[in-house]
Amino acid sequence: MKKHIYIAAILGTALFFQSCDNSKNGGTTESPTNMGDSIVEVDTLKVVEKLGSPTDVKADPGIYQIKTLKYAYDELNQYIDAKTMETHYGKHYLGYINNLNTALKEANNNESNIVKLLKSEEAMKNNAIRNNAGGYYNHLLYFDIMSPNPVQLDEKSALLAKINETFGSLDELKSKLKEAATKRFGSGWAWLIVKEDGTLAVTSTPNQDNPLMSVVEEKGTPILGIDVWEHAYYLKYKNLRADYVDAFFSVLDWKEVENNYSKVAK
């Protein structure tokens, strides 16, 4: 009987699963990516097994439920490999949702509005709620703004005009986002946010924190988020986080980012 075989580098696998521990309190911090100029000379995980379907992924009963992906796991494969997508969505994102529902139940918290929950100083004192609510919201945004057929900003776009006004050009914005993503030590996120006064800003947060939370330094509403936890890229890109960020821009759907902007723009 033929068996499908995983061929994995021991180092890559160990780092990947250690970094991706999605415990109830979400307390894992990944190793830094500044490893000098060295490149890990090992093969990434080569997968020959049949992939599952995003439609098969269901959260446990609770206040928050998983949103089905708009694309199959392998539709971004040129830039983000299918196995990473399947594990990221069907294991990590799902885990945050289930753990959030459990944490809310244990805390007798019935808040069903994720933005209100994240902005609640009292709720954010509970580390399990903070980490898993952040993980839920952050991944919801992340998966929504990627597409196998990304749409670029129109020349008459209000968002593009704001980007040019704030950063000088779209390329300069990408450069600042890449810098924020690659300089984030360990695990975290890079963000494009709309601040309370309507201005745009690039920022980053550790772990699963996001700019809606009162605990962060620079607050605002995220309209674009780049996941730089190692589980988002390590199978394909190993320690080369900058290459992953470049690949992310290739599947970033600016139409979705603009939709997010239009909801909060002043």
C-alpha cells in the first residue's frame, strides 16, 4: 500500500511547531528572524497529501465563528504555499476562535462585538481574552485582504490619494510596511491604520495585540495587517521574513483594503 510521506527538515519543523503553539493564553513568542546573512540550507516541508477544504473547518459552538475563506488553500500557492494556508487557517485561526469562546464563557463575558471587546480595558486585563480576541480579529482581517486575483488601487482612489499625501507614494508605503514587519522582534504584526483624526500611519504590535487595544502605543483602526508569526511563512521562506513580505504584497487585494478604509475614513 502506497503511503504519502512528509519530508521535513528537523530544524524547520521544530521551529515551526514550537512557534505555532496556540495555547489558551496565546503566550508563545517566536524566535527573532535577524540571523545574519546565513540561510538555512534545508528543504522545506514537501507535502504530497491531499489538502482539505476551508469549508470543512468549523469552530466549536460559541459566540464567535470562523469565516470561510474566499479561495482554496492552493490558490495562493506561488506566493504562500498551500500547506501553510491550510495549517494557518484550519489550525491556528480556528484555535484562536475556540480558545476565545472558552475564555469568554469562563469570564461570563457575552460581548459579541469584537471591536468593542478589543477596546474594553476590563476585558483586556484577561490575558486569555486579550490574546485570543486579538488572534481572531487579526486573522479575520489578514485572510480577507488576500486574493488569488488581487485588484490594484484605481488612480482616482480616495485611499491612493491619502497614501500619496501621507507617504509620498504607494511604493513608499510598502517600504514602510516591510520595514515594520521585518523589524518586529519575534512574533507580531505590521499594520496600516486609520487614526482617530483620519490620518494614516504604519505601526506594529507584538504577539496578537492590535491597534484597537488600549494597551498599544499607537492606536487606530487597522485596514491592512501583515502576520509575521513564523507559522505564516516558515515552511516556504524559513528565516527569510522579508521575502515573505514581498510575496504577501503580490496577493494583497487593495480593493479590500480600500473597502476597509471607506468604513472609517473621515
